[in-house]
Amino acid sequence: MEEMKNKATVEALYKALLGQGQMEMVTNMLASDLEWWFHGPPQCHHMMRVLTGEIEHNKGFRFEPRSVTAIGECVITEGWEGQAYWVHVWTVKNGLITQFREYFNTWLVVRDLRPPGWQSKHDNITLWQSQPRDLYSRSLPGLVLAI
């Protein structure tokens, strides 16, 4: 149930970003001390520029997720625009986004690395991996995100 709420929060964020004049709604979804982490070319900090108001979402790079997956407190979105592939990992706690990780032109694998026997339905397995269907011929750096 919590995963569904977290997923709905992130989907509402993207919907608000696509709408005109809804940045106040976006701001209310983000913790005031949002932790942000980026991996990719320096010129590609697109989402952070949108979240800080430096650029308007509908005036630059457009983030329209092609998949949204919730795993506990994490919500993973991915998408493509032109030749660019991106993955966002949002951490949602009590309906508020507290952490944002942006991976740009990077293959991502998310694994649960808790020791066997931990009270979890996931023991040291791959929980999610990039599916950049139209970019298989490209060579992109890969990262493993342990949660």
C-alpha cells in the first residue's frame, strides 16, 4: 500500500512539471533539505535546473517517464528524449520526497544487498534494471545501486 502511495506521489510530481504554473505544487512535494545526487555529463543537470526554477520544464529537456516502479520508499522512473537516456530514483517518506538521484546516460541496476535471512521478500537479488530498449547499441557506463 505504501509503495502505491509513493508511486502516486512521484507520478503527481511529473504531471505537475508538465502543467503550466504548477511549480508551487512541485515545491510542496519536496523536502526543504532535499538530498540530490547526479551521475552523468555535467551539462545534463536538467531535472535539478527544473526543480530549482532555473529553467521551466516545458522550455527545455522534457522528462516524461516511460516506466515508474516503486520499491519500498524508492520510486524509480526512466525515460528517453532523443538520444538521451535517464533514470531518476526518488525516496519518498510520509508523502514527501526527501532524496533525488539522477542518472543520465547510465545503465542502472538496483540490488537488495541485505544478508540472507533478513526479514525481507528480497534476499540479495536484482530488484530493477535499466531497460533502454532503443539504446542497446550504445556503450554507457553502468552503476549498481544498493538499497
